[in-house]
Amino acid sequence: MKSAVVEITERIRERSQGLRSAYLRRVEAMAQRARGPERLGCANVAHAFAALPGSDKFRVVAEKGPNIGILTAYNDVLSAHQPYEGYPALIRDEARRHGATAQVAGGVPAMCDGVTQGYPGMELSLFSRDTIAMSTAIGLSHDTFDAALLLGICDKIVPGLLIGALQFGHVPCVFVPAGPMASGLSNGDKSKVREQFAQGLVGRDDLLKAESAAYHGAGTCTFYGTANSNQMLLEAMGLHLPGAAFVHPHDGLREHLTRAAVQRVLALRNEQAPLGKIVDERCIVNAMVALLATGGSTNHLIHWVAVARAAGILIDWTDFSELSAVVPLLARVYPNGAADVNQFQAAGGPGFVIRELLDAGCMHGDVLSVNGPSLRAQTKLPVAAADTDGQGHGQGGVRWIEAPMRSGDTSVVRPASDPFSASGGLKLLAGNLGRAVIKASAVPEDRHIIEAPAIVFDTQDALQAAFKAGELERDFIAVVRFQGPQANGMPELHKLTPPLAVLQGKGFRVALVTDGRMSGASGKVPAAIHVSPEVLAGGALGKVRTGDLLRLDAVAGTLDALVPAQIWAERVIAALPDDLAENNAHGLGRELFGGMRRNVRTAEEGAVTWL
């Protein structure tokens, strides 16, 4: 193990000792109770199993067979989640084959950020994570389950399911993915059309044609955004069957993997590996390392802080930054490269990357996982196997082989001995504007330092209007404020990427500084995001005035307003305009999230609403 990884892990363990110990005591106390059907009152048991077929009632009550709770994020608005429609029936069938029963414990909300991007619904997106966590807890609160399968893939859904399930840390859990859609229009070509549209060079019909060619079928969007970063992190945490993340929804292997997940979660009951024990500080560090080594979504500097806190573990952006300094960048997947996730999978995928990181001493191998007492299991790849029962059921339909020793495409995945970069893809920025993060791996090296005058905007629409009016044809740093969780729920600001990319393409030195999010789609324009504390919480970003000279330095890790100290100290932080405050509070359900906006913690504290 690299000494820095060990030291950071130990620092996290010491920092978390009180919280983690209390969490584990609660997990152990819950584990000592009798099973639900034996512990609950007769009326409670009758209600719980009233709708089961008679044979299943007999199995779970009289024969004391295990009962699996299914938490599903199915809806058919999300292309990634549409394949889940038939999963409960498949899971029930496989459970019966092994003397068990399975019930859908609950459905959780799952919104598509791609649909709401740039519109008011996006202001519910971040808070949907904690809503999903609460929904997961409601489903599992029936307390009749011996194990759980978690069906979710996308941005806020996986963190929400995991946060909720960790409150039932005594229960064995396995995540069941559904896979990415087939490759369509390349991400590079899609971005080019978006930039052309921003310049008025193509019309809406051409843009819609391009977008529809990129997003065209069932499965996860193929760029390496938050959804696919989720899948990489779950592999690194050992919460998937090995290599399950990026198998296409309609590949015959997918059904075998789902059936195998049923078998695995049943086996975990006898292996002393409930979720709360698997997700320890080493597991969290492994997830952080995997994120950094693959140039994954910046959203996880918020989400995994919250996930860790749900398990009694405290991490912060300094931990990410110090890990990034010693973790090599092993993958380039769009927007951190040209390839999509299908090409990433073909080049070696999570198994190759995890093996390289283990061999390089960057990850903890001696950890519990859903696949046994070592992370080495996650370095294997699933392949179709001969049926054991002639029907392709269960683990007879899938076997695991070693990942290739060499990358299938070194422009996409590289060994730790020859990385794209000696350091990871994300970096902490700190200075008199606060603390922020940047996805430096996606930014050209000649743009890692930008020093330019500020232009201040209160909304992303205001920046777009200035761009369309031709007012931004110069070097500048855009400050887009009032975009934090307290102000408006911290929406992603993807509409800013095309105009800023156009200006950068024209040779102007531009950058973005915001207390909002840009997520896994943060592109080639330098963007200091998640500035914390946000303006509405007294953040210094609210002191910036148009014309102030700012410096974003991703090399030194600094973010400063180059304003004389006395003037800076005397500046008053800007107040949220009344019309924006009114707008942020109403419409498309935003009224119902007022309590979350008032109670939310900072981005660096995971933007949690439940503390």
C-alpha cells in the first residue's frame, strides 16, 4: 500500500472513531434480534404477507425461509431504469428456486437530470437524493426482510439508495445494475452540434436530431457522468457482482447476473457481511480512489461525503485532494476523453482498473465485499457459462474470468505503470473565495491557470443572454452566484458549457466560478464549482464585483479575488434579489422542498438535509 493512502485512511478512521463506533453498535444491536416473522405481532405478519401466494406465505412463515426486500427506482422516463420493469418477477422466480421469497419493499423516486437540465425541475435534483434515502428507509422499515436488493443506477439514485440502506446496516445488500445503452452519436459530435447551436449555426431540428441519435435506447447515457461514475464506485466498493456495471441491458448475460445477485445476497446472510460492516473507511477510500483514477463525476465530492456520513465516517475535500496527488489517472472517458463507457468496458473496464490500482498499492484489498473477504473478486469479468439446469438459470449461467493483463485500447485505459497522469482527475481549490473543486483532467493544460476580470451573473440564463448579445467576446471569469443548495437546491449548470466552450474555442481565456454544480459533464472549460460556503450562507463569492481580477490556479490549487485586502474586508456580501428568492421557492413542486433548503448543510458536508 502507498503510505499516503494508508495515512489518509487512518486519519479518516481516527476522525470518525466516535461516530463509526456508535453506528456499528446500532448495527450489531439490530442484528441480534429475531427475524421479522418471528418477532412481529401476528396481525403485523399477516399484513406483511397478505398478498403473497399461499406457497410463499408458507415458505416465509412456517419454513422460515429468507425474505428479500426489493427497492426499485424503476420508471420508464429514465432510459437507464426502464429495463428494471421486469426485474421483480425475475428476482421472485430465482428466490423461489432457492427456498426464499422476494417482495418489492418500495419504489423510490428517480428523476432524469437530462430532462430537467436548465429548467426549474432541476432545482429538486440534489434534494431528490435525500428523498430517495428516506423512501428507501420507509420501504425497509417494514422490518420483515432478511436481505435486500437495490435497483438503481443514475445520478442521485445510487447515493440515495445507499444512504437509506445504510440505516439498515445489519441487512445484507447487493446493488443490481441494468447497464448502458448501445453507443450512438459520439459524445464529441454531440458536443460539436451543441456548440454550433449556441452560435446559431444550426437550428433546433438539427440539434434534436443529434441529441436523439446520442440518447436513443434503453440503458444509461454512455458518457462518463455521475450515473456511470456511480457504477464504477460500486464496483470499487464491492457492492456489485464483479463486472456487472457495464453489461448492456439486452445482453443475455444481464439476466444471469441478476439471478446470480439473488443467490449472492442469500449467501451473505451466513457470511457475516451486512452492508454496514462492508462500508467502512477502507471501502470509502477505495471508492474515492476509483473516482480519481477514472476522472469521474465531481458530484461525488458531495454525494460520497454524504454516503460516508451515513455509515458514521467523516471525509472532506482535503482527503480527496491528497488522494488525488498519489492516485494515477488510468482512464480517459468522455468528457475526460473521447471514448464512451462501452469503449471503456471493451478496453478492460472496472476490473482492469481495480486490479491495476490494487497492484499499485492505491486501494485496500483486505476488505469485505458482497463477493467475499477481498476486493480481488472485483478484478474479474463475467462471461456466459454453460447452463447447470438446461434453462440458463442462476450462477450456472455466468462465470468469472480474470481481466485481461493488457489494456484493449491504451487511448482509453492504461496500466498504473504508464498512466495518463501521475495524479487523479479532481483537485481542491482554496483561497479568499472559499473552497471549490475542479475536474482538472478534462481541462487542457494551457488552461489550468486563468487570470481575468470577473463578470458576475445571478443566473445561468443571464450569462446565456449576454453570450447571445455578443457581450462576452473577451477574456473573463464568469461568476454565477446564488446557485448553492440553500439558494435554489444547487442545480447543475450544463447550459453554461456550450457558450463558454465556444468562447474558449475562439481563443479567449475564460473560466467559470460558481457555488452551483456542473457534475460529471464538466467539460474542457476550467470550472471552479461547488464553491463553499455558498453565497447565501455568507460565502465570499458574494463579495465579487464585475471587473474584479480573479485567479483560478489548478496547478497551485488556489482560487482568489486579487482585490486589496482592506477593500475586500470592507465589502458586503450580496443579498439574494427578492425576485429570485420568490422564483426559487415556487413552481414545479419547489414549495415542498423549502425545509430542505433551510436545513441543508454545505456542499463540502455532503449537502445533507438529515443532520
